[in-house]
Amino acid sequence: GEFRAWVLEHFGDAAAARVEEARRTNQLPSGNFTGGRPRHDPIYYADLAAQYQKLGELGCHAPVQALSEHYETTIVRMRTHIHAARIKNFLTKTSLGKRGGVATVEAYNLLAANYYG
């Protein structure tokens, strides 16, 4: 697949063969990689969207920084999580590079089901 082609292009035939052997013997996961970090479930992104919206309503000029400090992660990673919340339809989209957006009905429904359900 794409990964094998990428390995072949960047590292050559021998590396691609090792990747294929590792996959064939189930020594290499076939899914997406997160660098050892656990994946977040949908409730995390819904909650993040609601917090992001609230920070905006309170007049916070750096909501990504505030959330990154709260969650003890980097601004870059938090920006990626905010983007993922938008992609997952938990936070409305904005113009590229602009802050803003509100939590969607889907986000609030998931939060309500999780906390009050």
C-alpha cells in the first residue's frame, strides 16, 4: 500500500521487504500510528468543542493556548485536537487560521447522553 511505497521511496528495497515481513508475521500494526499516545474518544472532542466555545464567549484571545495549558499538552497538539473536533463535526468550521466556532448539536447531544444519559 501507500506505506510500503513510502518506505520503498525513502529507504529502499531492503527496508520495504522488512516492513512486508513484519506485516506478514503480525509484528507491525496495520492501523494508524499515534506515536504511542492513546487515542481520544468522541466525548473528549465534544467536551473540547464546548470548552473552546465557552472560552470564546468569555473573551479569551488565546483559547488554544488556554486549553493546551489545561490539558498539559503543546499548543501544536491542541491545535490538532481542535481541528479534529471540527472534522468530527463537534465544532463549527471557520476561515483557515481564524479562531472561533461553536460546539455543534452533535457535541451537546453526546455530552448530554454521557453525563446525564
